Amino acid sequence: MGNMVECALYVLADGLDEVNNIEAALQEPSRELVARFAGSGENIPDTISQDVRALVTFNRDCCVSGSDVGVGGFVNSFSDCFWVFVRDHLRYVSGLFPSSVFLLEFSGATYVGQVVITGGKEIREVRDNRRYDGPWAFPNIFIPFVVEHELEMEVCSLWGEWVSDVDAAVRQLAPAAGTRPSPKRSKRQKASDSSSLLNK
């Protein structure tokens, strides 16, 4: 069945009423999606429709809703072999609410990522392979969209400025000319150093 994908969806909407309408829409897959899942558009059993609804439904999460990221928050988890159906569903629902912005954060066994969806289209995405048991080089691309929402600005109006500022910040992390990285210590050396500190 594949590995599991964990998703958190943050919705930037015009108000609570729209968030509630989006919540209802997230629980209703389109007929086209159900037909594609079933492999046929005719005589689709109710059990198939129920399976698709269970697969793509994002449920409200009190731990996510009301966060500083968005007006509403939802969660879902599923096998990554169904990833394409879930993303199609989110694009479909986004198209029903073109003034809202969907911020989707996802994580699998070997990767993490973020997708920005608005007007039925995925307009920005970042993906990072897991290293050292977690994300390694993973910028939070949601930031400019959240600020735009708070300031009631047009979507993507701050994107270029944010990318430029992030690029400038990363350059500050480059090592100064002539510096060399410290030599790696073995695990035994690290343990010895730790032991010495504890015995002082």
C-alpha cells in the first residue's frame, strides 16, 4: 500500500463562514474524481464513493485551527499511492473558493514539503528530502502568503521581495574566506568529551 503521508492544510479565507463552507467541500469529492478512482463513470457502487470520500476528506483539527498560520486548519493522512487523488481534490475545492489560499504541508517517510494552492492551481511548491531524521534545507514558503493575507494584499505580491530577502540571509551563512571546517570527531571522542564534562 506504500508509505503514509501526513498532511496539514491551512486555509487563508475571508472569514469564518467561508472556512466552514470550505470544510464542507473538503468532505465531498467531485464526481469526476470518484469516476477516475473507480476506473469508470457508470454504475459506480456506493462503497467506492464512500471510500473516496474517506480518502480525500480533511478534518478540522483544533490544534491547527486558530493558529497564526491561517484562519482554519485541517488534517489528513493516507497512503502515498493515493497522493495524486488527494492533490486533485484540493485543487478542485480551491477552485470553488478562488479568493482563498490553501497552504498544504506534507511529510512522508523520506521527504517533507509545502504547496500553495489558489484558484484551483498549485502556484508554489518546495520539497526536501529528509536527512538526519528530519528536514534539512527547508524554507517556509508560507510566510509571504500569510503576511499578504494579514495585510489584505494581492496573492504573490510579496513573493519576489521574500525570495530576495531569503537569498540575502542565506549568503550571510557562507563561511568567510580562508576559514576551514573543524575536523570531524569520532563517536568515541565525543563520548570521552561528554564524560569529562560530567565528571568536572
